[in-house]
Amino acid sequence: MAIAVLVTRSQGNSSEKTRPDANARLKADYTQLENQLHSRQWREADGETARLMREVGDLDGSGGVLSPEIARFSCPDLQHLDRL
């Protein structure tokens, strides 16, 4: 299953390395995903990303993201996922 969400960033220096905001309130624990990415376990990380998206967005697991569901996504969580 693939879930795609467009996240826009404000314009700035695109060469800057962005880091997740340590002060942001995150709804989910990203430790497992971070470990999978660090270990280059891409397939596992893809599945964990989908699981986290369903958790953060309070999705029903149908596979798609509808417009009303987008409003339930936590901005800090989406930004954190994008940066990872």
C-alpha cells in the first residue's frame, strides 16, 4: 500500500539541511522508522511510514487519503516524516 501526501515548504535556502523540530509536539514515536532508515532497511521503512501515516492521520486503513482526512494530520508529524 502506498500513501502519498504533498507537503509544501516555505522558500529558503534549499541547500540547508533541515532537521525535525525538537520542540514540535509529535503524535507518534518515530524511533523504529529512524532506525530502519539508518540501517537502510527501505522496504521495512516504507511499511513503517505507511503505519505511522495511518496512526497520525487517524485513518481507517482503506489505503487512500481523502480531503476530510487531510485535516486530521498533525503538521509537526508530517514535517517530521518529510525530513526523515
